[in-house]
Amino acid sequence: MHPLVRLGPALLLLTFAISAPAQTPVDEQRFARLMDDILIVDTHIDTPRYILDEGYDFGIENKTRETDIPRLRRGRVGAVFFGMPAPASLAPAHFVESILDQLDTIHEMARHYPDDLEFARTAADIERIHKAGKIAILASIEGGRLMVDDLHILRDYYRLGVLYMTLSHFGTNNWADSSTDVAVHGGLSDFGRDVVREMNRIGMMVDISHVSDETILDTLETTRAPVIASHSSVKAFSNTPRNLSDAMIRAIAANGGVIFINFHAGYLNQRALEVYEKNQSARDRDLAAMWAQHRNDPAGPDLDLAIRARYAKKMPPVSYEAILDHIDHIVKLVGPDHVGFGSDFDGISAMVPEGMEDVSKYPSLIRGMMRKGYSDEDIRKIAGENLLRVMRQCEKVAAESR
């Protein structure tokens, strides 16, 4: 048995005996005061690839995707981590090129919209940019394979502003097992542990979304800094490998880490997951056939959205309140210091819950937590301060390593 699993009673001390608070009316004056300066952070949004590949205009309100500046403003979002994945079909020789193109896109977003956006590298940057009335944008890498097994490349990514890396993606890589692929390493390989140590040394956050339970446990055993799960939900509500069991949630909390809830309707609700999985292959075939026919067609994004929406409608309705249920579950299990928002907008294929269709809807989650009886202090932690704490601790570990 893994040593972190054997902690038993020590981990049980983290369990909070919190009874479900009664639903209470929202005090509108309190809500207005809270929204006046609250920092809302989303730790995983996938928009840059659409800007790069489709010419998506981030500065105007759009219908084809879920994120743009006008809707971020309405949603009172203060900071966004943009994820940088690579297509599964992309050859390793082109991984670095793909990441540099996407990273350039993120930096160019800040250059093109200086009144609204500013690129951030530290927790202090986020706070300063938020106080200035702008949105902090940050960069992350989705999948450890994108560092091409080279610590030099990892360090260069960090120097260019990449602040976290997801150790694996949907596939197991050469040093970390994925939750959705065959386990090869039994968690992390020896080199995988070296990657985690180097991320600690330079100050890059370690993201354990997408990885297997054994990879999580090996990471927690290796890291000297808190980890994040940048876009994962709770397995108790939806039994997908992409979600986290209560045992993993406790282990992450014992490390001081934070789980940021993914908004994919299938990851929030078991019945929706079953329908999503049943139809996923057919949906992907329809999308591939459409793009093969409309590769250079300006109407391609609209056709893409129509296909995704058609399959989303096959799923049973899932309310945005399911997000609050996942938050509440973690709060009851380990307290309010270990949960936040990691929507995966523009990466969840339009499989969004009702009432949380895009980034403009975050105030609904703030209202929802108020109705559940959460204090202003706890709402602020969940909305963004938990992420700042982890960033500061990672910065501190890096400073102590110099």
C-alpha cells in the first residue's frame, strides 16, 4: 500500500463535519459588496488554439466558443489560465513548435487588448492586474509529453511564462501514467519524479488532472510544493477516470493542494456521462467528416458548434448547481481551502451545464455559495484566493531552492 494511503487517521483529521447549510435568500447588498472586488480565477480554459487555428476574435462577443473579453467582463473574471494542448495526431517533432505558437498567441492577446488584458507570471501580478481593473491571463501546458522528455525545454517554457504543466493528458507518456490510458510506469517513472522536482525548483505548479491515482500518489510523495488539479471534478457524482475519488481528494488536501472543478456536464453527473460516452465516437466521426469537407471554410466553426450542440442535447439536462454540489462535497470532506473553479471552457465540446454556458455566468456560482450559507471569506477562497496561496507557496519553494 502506498505510504500516503496508510496515513489513515492523520488524513481523517482533514475531514470536516459540516452539515448541509439551509438555502438562504441572497442579500443583494452583500452580493454587490462581494462582487465589487472579488477575485475570480479560472484555472483552465482552452481558447488560444481557436484564435490560432480559426482566427477567433477574442475581443468581441462570439457565439461559437465560450470565452471572450466581453463575457469575461460580465462574469467579473479576474484571471484566466489558458491551457495549451496539442492534437493527439501531432508528431513529437512538432510539439515545441505547437506550444510556442500557442504561447505567442496568449502574449499577443495581451498586446492587442492592453486595456483589458495583461500577461501575468506571479500571484502578485494577478493581484496588481486585478486591482488595475484588467484581466490577468496566464499560460499552462496540458500534457507532459509536450516537454519532449527534456528538462531544458521545461525550463524554457517556464521562462516564457508557463506556470503549470499537467503531467499527462489523455494518453500515458514516457514517464507518467494517464487516468484514461494503460498504466506503464505504475505512476511516475524515476524521470517523472525528476520532472516534479525540477518543477518545484523553478516554481512551476504541478498539475495532476488527467493522471492516474498512482501518479497522483507518486507526485504527492515527491513534491515539496502543493499541487493543483486544474480541471477535475468529484468521482462520487460521476464515475469517470477524469474525476477524483474521496481518497485522492484527502491526499491532495493533506499536501495543501487544490482541486478546481471541471464544468463538463458529463463529469458533473453520472447519467449525463453515460450518454456522453455512448455518443462520443459518433460525434467525433461527424466532426472529422465535417472538417474534412470544410477545412478552409469560414463557416467551419459554426458547423462544428452545431454538431457539438446536437450531441449535447442528447444528454439529460444538468444544472449549474451540480458545480456547487461538487464544491460542497469537497468542502465537507476537507474544508474550503482545497477547491476552486477550473471550467475547461472551450475544451469541453459544448457539454456545459444549464446556467453555466460561458464565462459570463460566474456570478451565479457566487450567488449559489451565498445561498448555501458560505461566508464571504470562504467564497473568496474558493473563487480565487486558494489558487493564489498555492502560487505563493510554489514561488517560496523555488526561492528557497536557489
